[in-house]
Amino acid sequence: MTFTASSIFPPKGLELFILNPKTGEIRLTGSLDFEDVRSYEIQMEATDKGMPPLSGHCKVVVEVLDVND
């Protein structure tokens, strides 16, 4: 199985999230700021290694909480 992020909205999320293509684990590379962006949408695709390869799609929504207030 191979995991890929086909798109991230807003695009600045490309710099903040990293995806492990073998496990599908999503990790942060920086900090998130509620006042800057309140949520991110990551379009994911999982593809198997069959012949022909089959794939599935999903959307991961990351909601940022305001812990300062």
C-alpha cells in the first residue's frame, strides 16, 4: 500500500504537514496558529500494489483549536 496527499487546502499546509507514504501517518513539521488558519483539508489517496493497482480516496480535516483564549 502506498499513501499520497493529492492536495492540501490552503496550499500553505504543504509546508506544515508531512506524510509517510508507507504507513499513511501524517505529522506536523511546524506549529499551527488558529488566528492564521482554522482548518486544513488534505485529500488522501491509498493505492495497492495489485495488477491492476486499485486506489481509494478520502479527505482528512484538521481543525485547529484556539488554546490561547
